[in-house]
Amino acid sequence: MNSDVLTPRPARGTSGPAPTARLSSECADLGWPRPERDPTWHRVAPGVYVPAGDWHRTSDDNRHLALVDAAVRKHGGFVLAGASAALALGLPVVGRLPERVQCLGGRNERRRTSLLRRHARQGSLTALVGTQPATDAATTCVDLARWGGLVQGVCAMDHALRYRLCTREELTAALDRLPAGARGLRVARTAVRLADPSSESPGESLSRVRMWQACIPRPVLQYEVRTEVGLARTDYFWPESIVQPHPVSEFDGEAKYHRETYGRATEETVLKEHRRERALWRLGYPVARWTWRDAWYNHGARMLAELAVVGVRPGTTRW
């Protein structure tokens, strides 16, 4: 395996640092009360505890990173893989996180422990996240698609390409290192083909996958329109040669309405969005909007309904 040293990155979507895991044996060495009898500790695996308050306050991503920390303390000597490697590398993981830490394992090792799920895998390259070995970004993205599905793979690949964690050539090479007939290989190939560094968030990536699945015509990403209130950059645009009138659409990241965004108060953010949308309509650009829930559930049925209102409907072929 080849190894490159990477600077650890915070996982996207996490809330502060991950809770610190403690083994019950470590607590005994420190002279602390036994954590299994102390309600201020939360048991995450046999013999592994984290402060209960930290566990309940933190995000799902950070909870999984706490499991990674615990597994390193308890077992060590493994290479992170899949969703566990993705979070360590700072890649977004869309969808349900695994209950155990995903890692690479040898033929004679147990596939599962209370903390680990070992995967037999050929042809992986590794990186160092701090001092912990993990599959490199390209290998990790391919494995997310293979093990977690098309949406999970495309969201990670878009992010990796956008932030230059890997190149498209490295993604293709990661595919080529897999043996013929490897689990999920066809899905991973599709994910690499769909990956686009122009996508600016997992929500935009999810939406684009839903469009592809539904045979929606391929949109232009991050299209800029000059309006009376300034330059408006839209998430998706369909030229008149594809859809008339030329509609634009937006994935509505709800977080921008729940906190200050780029130093502007929430109310001002909402008003600016409304002014921008009205300006687009006046120029003849119908605007469709949807949220994460619209794109996620029922294969994006509500998102597709919003697109249909502005004239964007499924065709007969995919891109």
C-alpha cells in the first residue's frame, strides 16, 4: 500500500469536536469510579464510555468519530475504510452511518467485533489522518458508492473533487484497482461518471442524482444571470434549447435561514433571497425551489413536482 500524510480535517456537519472515549480499564487506572455505575457516562460499546452530556449534545457524525476513537484505543492496528474513513478525512457522509467502525481486515481476522466491521478489500491506497491509517480519498469515495449507494458516493465525490482531495483520474484508478465482479462496482462507476466539482453542497449533489434517476434533462450548474439587483448565481439552469422557458432551480439549504449567514441577519438573508428570486422571474427565468426532505424522500417526488411546475419534466433517457 502507498501512504500519503494528510492533515486531519473536521467532518462536515459536525458540531464541535467529537466526544473523547474512555475504556473502563483507563478509568480504573485513573482512579475514577467505574463508569458502568456512573450515570454521567454513556456506554457506546462493551468496556467503552463517553461523557453522557457530550454524547447527547453532539451530532451523529461526531458520535461515529467517538466510536473510531474508542476502536483505536481498544484495538489499534487497522486501516479505516468506508464511512469511518470518510468522516476522518472530512468527507460528507449522506444517509445512515454504520453502527460499527468500518476498516480493512485480513482473511484470518474476525469480520465483526463490538466496535469493528472489517472489510476484505484489494487494491486500496492509504493515507494518514494524524497517526491513524485510512483509505485515501479516492478509495474512500469509491467504497462509499459501493457500500452506501449512489447518492452517498456522488455526494462524497463532488466534495472531494471540489476541494481537491482527489482527482477524477484518481477516482478512475481506484475503480480500476478493484477486481472484476467486486461488490457495488457498477454503482461506483456510475457515481464517478456523475461526479461534478461544481456542486457546492451535499444537498445539490443529492438533487442532481435524483434528476439523473428520473431522466430529467441535464442542467448547467452554477449558472450566472445578471439582474437588476446584481449577479444571481443559480444552482441549476436549463437552456431554452432543452426546456422553454429557460427555468432555473435552487436547492434550499435551510441552515442559512436558521443562523447568520456571511454576517447577515436571518431576516435580511430571507429578504435578499426574495428580491433575487423576483428579479429572476421578471427576466423570464421561472424559479423552482425545494428542500432536503423534498429531494430525499420518495426518490425526490416533491422535488420533481416543483420542477414540473416550471416546465422541467422527465425525458426518456439519462445523461
